[in-house]
Amino acid sequence: METTRTATSYPACPAHLAHAAWRTSTRSQMSNCVQVAPLGPGQTTVALRDSKDRDGAVLLFGRADWQEFIAAAKRGRYDLN
């Protein structure tokens, strides 16, 4: 059984995010884009933000939690159909 975890929300652009290397998925549609950036030594944290609101909130995930989320998404857990 999969567990549900809650990400922590932080205001955008604190010092540790100022130089993040943000990436946008090639699968993102023009109106539904998110950006992801690995952070920290060894990239132990993953930051996520809305590409249309770059000064908005940023969600931070631990690397293991992010990998679990991606695996669940690939299995269709979050499909809206």
C-alpha cells in the first residue's frame, strides 16, 4: 500500500533557491507547466514550482519522496480519468 506524504511549502526565491537550475518537462503543455530543480549537496532535495508563477510558492521534496511520487505517477496513481 502506498503512503501519502505532504510537501512543505516555502516562499519562492530564498537564498538557497536563487541559483537553482530550473527545468520544464518536455511533456508540459503551454498552460500546465511545472518546473523542477535539484538542490543541495548531492542533490538531496528537489524543488517544484509553477512556471507561470515563478515568484509564488515552491514545494520542496526529499529525493526519496520525489522518486516515490514519480514512480506512482508513472503507474497512473494520479490520473484524472
